[in-house]
Amino acid sequence: MLKRLIFVLLIFTLSCIDPYNIETEQGEQLLTVEGFITNELGPHLIRLTRSDTYGSVFEGLIRPVRQAIVNVRDSQGLVTFLTEIEPGVYATPSDFAAQPGFSYTLQIRLLDGKEYTSFPEKINPVAPIDSVSYRSLSLATDNRLEDRVGVQLVAHFKDPSDQTNFYYWRTNPGMYVVVANPELYTLPPDHPTNPRGPAPKDCCATCYLVENSRLQSFAIASDEDFNGLSTRLPITFIEDNGLRFKDTYRADILQMGISAEAHRFLKLVDQQLSITGSVFDQPPANIRGNMVSLDNPDEVVLGYFIAASVSNKTVYIKREDLEFTATQRIIPDDCQIVPDATLTPPPGWNP
């Protein structure tokens, strides 16, 4: 049963459709559409980017597509416009939520007048997550002296028996307690009177950090092998970098019900990545999503606009509950020197 669960590790910028590298013809610049909407209140984000010309000195540079007109149209004819909140990132109103049973179409008009649309995506129901369990893992690597240590999350749910279901799991950016040792602080080596001399700080030993990593994993599955059954499936692996599990780590899991077409797209991406052998290699073939150009049907548009129902679950992982942990990284300073670390707990933090 578990062998049909597909893990995909991709580079991504937002909690949206994961971007991937792709071979393009000389001079071609491809529009990439990333994002999804769900039946939860927004804002939901759509990111528009365009890669620079293949073969140019700026090859690989991803540029935001600005000043586009972006809207979502439902099957009842209601149109919701998105607002550009930062370069290339468009947000629905905060009170927008997709309606179960409705279909939604993403429509885009660029500054140069070119128009794009997605095929309709229906909001399919999803089984609620009953719970999320976790266990620590130590995985062998090519380096005999250093294993890969981390935490595997497992979703527990009961699949409905009266329909075919396609599942898509994502995690929101992780949050954790940053543990530092300000008492170990020493003066810098260029200090005029006491270089490298001890100078313990009074503050601060613990901070909070919301991760902003471009490296993200997701998993997909269909209920072909567990239709109507209570099921437990591994959905992600969180690597221990020496800081994440020094105290408490929070993971927010999204279990989404997606369309058969969205599932097929994500499966193809996984197969292409498997062929190349590395997530950093370029897939050998273009994988077209559900976005098309209204001006040029032959134009390749990357990405997939997903509309899905979602069930959420939060799990707090405590260090004392883990069998395996990586060697702790020592921060001999105020924890606030860690980029993006703050003394204020993230919203909803309640271990």
C-alpha cells in the first residue's frame, strides 16, 4: 500500500505549485504560474514568474511578472480579483474561500495584453486528518561517518468508500524554538583590550523562528489500494539540521483533495525527476499543466493551478520524544542574531 505513496522534493518559493527546472529552446521565456486556492478563508496566493532567455548571460534568473490582472472565476459566474501584494505575487481577498462542488478557473491578463486561462478545477471533498504521528529516523548516507537524521510525519485518516480520492499533502513553513547560549559569548578577535575574552550576555537564550526555506517536500497518493479503509501514510521527512529539534518544532500539515488531472500532473513531475536522478537536474521533457495561452495555443505555460478542499492538523515535536537527533549546533550569542528569529512566539503557538 505504502509503495504507491509518491514523495516529491522540489524547490519552491511559496506554499503553492512547486516550480521545477525545464529545458527550453534558445530564446524562449516561459511563463510559470504557481498557486492554489482552497475552501478555507484566504488570502490565497498566486505567483507569476518568467525565466530569462535560455542561453543568455542571465539564464536561470527568475523574474516576477508584475502589473498583471489576475482573477478567479467560479462555475456560477462570480469573479474575484486578486491584488499584487509584492512583485509577481497576487492575493485573493482575506474573506475569499472556494466553495465545495464549485469549479474554478484562473484568468490572467499581462501588461502586454496577452491572456491566459486555466482549465476548470473542481473543489473535491477530502477526508479529515484524524491525527499526525511522528518518529525519528536515522538514514544511512554515502558518508559512513554521518547519517541523515530527521523526523518522519505520518497522517492518519479514514478514506471514504463511495468515491475515488486523490490526496496532496503539503506542510506550511516550519516553526521552532531557537536555543542559544548567550553565556558563552566572547569578544571579537579585533577587540582592542580583550580579544576573544569572555563577555556573557544577559539575553537571550530562546527565540522563535518561522522558516523561509526554498526546499520543500510534498506527497501525493490515490486511494486505489486503501479505498474505504482507515489508513496511515508517511507524508514528509523533516531533516534535523542541528537547530530544529533542540527544543520544540511545530509542523502544520495540509491534507488536500485534488482532481485526477492535478494528481496526474504531479505524478508526471515525479516520474520525470526520477528519470534524471536528481531534483536539481533538468527533466528531459516538458510537462504541461492546466494553463494555456488564449493568444497562442502552442505556447508552453508551466505550473498548475489547483483548487482543493483541505483538512489541517498541527503537531508539536519535542526533543525528549525523539530517539535520534543530530549533533546540536551551538550558538554562543544572543538568539536574535539568527536571521528572522524573534522573541515573540508565532501566532497560534501552543505546544
